[in-house]
Amino acid sequence: MRIVIVEDEAPIREGMAKLLHQIDKKYEVVGKAVDGQSGYELICSLRPDLAIVDIRVPNMDGLSMVRKLRERKMQCQVLVLTAYSEFDYARQAIELGIVSYLLKPLKIPELKAALRQVELVLQKEENREYAFSLDNIFLSCMNGQLEPDEYFHKQTYEKYGFTVRDPAELFLIWLGDGFEEQRGLARELLEHVATYSVKYSAHIREAKSWKSILMILYRQPAGESQRTYYKRSVMPMLCSNLKRPMVCVWRKSEQILDISRILPEMLKEMEWNLWFPDRFLICREEINRLHVVPVKYPLDLEDQAKWAVRRKDWKKLFTCYERLYECMMQEPHLPSQIKECLIRFNWSMIRAQKDRKEESELQIQNILQKIAAACTWEQISLAMREFMSILNCVDRQEEDPSVSDLIQRAKDFIRKYYNQGITLEETARRLYVSEEYLSMQFKKETGNTFTETVRHYRIDRVKTLLVDTHLRMNQIADLAGYSDPKYMSRVFREEVGMLPSEYRKIHSEVI
């Protein structure tokens, strides 16, 4: 406890300082003054926890000094010392909120009791200060532990200009497995947005258990919403700075006190990321606009897939799954139904496989749980790759051991459709991953970009047609997937170092 002593008699002043240290080593005398004016200035400067003040000091008496401190909103505790016991002094001391009124000569037990009383008052104020801190207010609202009364509402309004009965808007960023890596940057970006806002205040909290960061927007003008601004300006900024995965959800709360009820709903709404465009700001208004229909797929699709599993026809199985995914993406469906449908379909494949190892049962359960909890197609894709590995549905003759199943399937798509205008966007859609993720993994695992690989297949096809046929250039361009023979010639020269006509001439002469 930090203490200032205001006493004009030196022996009492110095003796008091020594006595305080003897009573408790935690008592620290940070300043001493010999009159009211210097005491007032010292207390304003040092802001101690306690001032021990003699009433009869020169240049402003003790009570006048305390009164002036209170006018300045200085709320340090005060013990008054006096050799007089007049009732008027005691009355004024009470009015000024002075903790204790001690008569000289001091009795040590009375001083100890008064100091203990001061400590209790300070502890109570510290607890109240914590209760009224912004961190504690919002954390209590999130946990559903706050039961405010009118006094609480009055105090929060006087201190911060709002109450927990006021409306708020919530902006949730889910970072998935990248939470630990990206939470610092994500928080920094949101704090930057909040710093330059003049229309609202914001409180930002990390929720490690949800792998999310929550931003609470409060003290907004009545009837205004920041959703459009966040959708058009903040989301693009976050997307350009944060890696995947990232799912963002927006909700309006009628009052801050409702946050504990709304947060679970927001976490559930993250599933709608399976339908909305990549990195879309999901909100209740957009969800309500959808015309949701039940998931449907051809009745014989499951039978075809089970037939493929029994005969280990993995290409046929992959085709069945592609048809299933296409049915899921044609119209809006409840995300929970999409995942339930996929889980049910997978169980059918498991039951159709007769030679499955028993020890894979727990692994299958874990994979299906991952699908049930997924809110991105990347999560579903990873789980499905695990599932396919259990089914052992890989054609070992065609498999490239240096790449993952995802990239192997992407390469198969290129090999099959390179001459039909296959694009990264279409391939990513068929594999149910984002373009950015597929592009990054493709480059990482093959050393070439998706576009470079497509171009290599086309150029190889052009070479073969130039040497083995007498087709014209426009016919070769069409068969290799080029709509313009001039563009084909330019790309060919960049890749091979000569025009197609020169390549045909040279290799014809060799033959």
C-alpha cells in the first residue's frame, strides 16, 4: 500500500513513517508534506492508495485539502489525525468519505485497525474495478455468467458509455488448424480496423477452444449496421493477408448480454461455408434467402458404388463419388444433410467391402466424425482421402508415389480433359477443394503449376500429331485443346524453340 503523510510536526511525521513500516513491510511511505497545499500537490502527483492527514496543518487545513481532492475526483483513501474531538470535524470527515478519524496521541491498536479497514476498502474497490473492466464484462457475457442489476448497468454506462442491454454486432473468424500460426496477425488486422473506426467501439477476444477470434462491435449509432462495410472492405483485406482455412460469420445481437446464446449458433452457421462461395461473409440474412431442398441422388448410384467396391473397380467408385458431389452442389442443401448423406454413403461402401481389416473400425469412426464436424470442403476432402486409403482404392499401376491422392486425381483430370479446356477452377470444384489450395499443393508436389502441366500435355499432343499425321494446323490446334492455331503456334515456339511447321519438317526428314 502506497502512503503519503501530511503532518506539520516533524517528530510525529517521521515517527509515523517508521511505525508504518514496522506494522507491515508492505506499507510504503512514498511522500511526506508539511502543509495542506504541498500535501495536495504531492497527492495529485503521486496518486497514493492512502493519505494520512492532520486536520490542523498550515496553508490549507486537512479537511479543505481533502475536499479539494474530491472535487478533482481523486479517490485515494484518507485517515484523519487530530488532537480535537469536536463533532463538527467528525461530521465533515464522514461527508468526505474519510475511512477513519483518529485522535492524538495515537494508539497503535487503533492505527492497526484503521489501516486494516483501509486495506479491506481497497480490496473491495479492486474487486469492483475488475468486475467493471471491459475484459471481464465481455468475457462474462460470452460465458453466460453475468447477471447484472441496475447498479451494474448504471456503473458500466457511467464508466464506458454503454450497458450490456445495448445491441451489438459480432464478427467471428474461424482459423481452423492455422489458429496458432495466424491468430496474432488476425488480431492485429482487426485491431487496426477498430482503431480507425469512428462509428463504433470494438472488443476483440481469442477463443482457442473454437480456434476462432471474436470481434464485438458496440456503441454504434441506433439502426446502423457495419455488415456491408465488413463484407466489401474488411473481408478482402483479411483474405489478402490470412491463409486458409478461414471462415467468417456475422451476426446481430439484440443485446450484448445475449452473446453466450448466439455464439453456438454462429459456430453452427460456419457449416454454410460448404455452400456459399469461398471466403464469403456468412450471415443469417444470406442463409434465410436460400431455398433449401433435401439432398437427392439417383437411386442406383449407391448400388453402383457398392458394386465397384466389391470388384475393386476404383475408377468406377471415384466416378460414383463425383456424381454424388455434383448432386450435393446443384442446389442449396442443409450442410448437416450434406454431411449425413456422405457419411451414410461411406457406411454403405464399408459394409460392401468384405476383406476389410477389423482394426480399421476405430479409424473409420474417427474419419466419419471429422466429416460430421467439417465446415470446409478441404476438411471433407482430407477425411475422404483417409477413407479411400482404408478402402485401398488406388490403382497401383497408375499411382504416382511422389504425390498425394488429391494431386494424383488432379493429374488424372488433366490427362483426361486437357484437350477440352480443363481449368484449375473446374478441377478444384470437382475435387471439392479451393483453387488456391489445389494450386499451392500442385506446385508443391509436382514442381510445376497446374497451367504449366496442362500446357505440357497439349504441346506433347501437338508434337505427336505433327509427326504422325498430315493434319492441318487448325485441326491439330482443335485436337490439342487450342481454339486459335496462331496462339498454339506462339505457345509451341515458346516451349520448343521453333514453330510447329519447322518441328514437323525436321522430324519428317529424320523419319
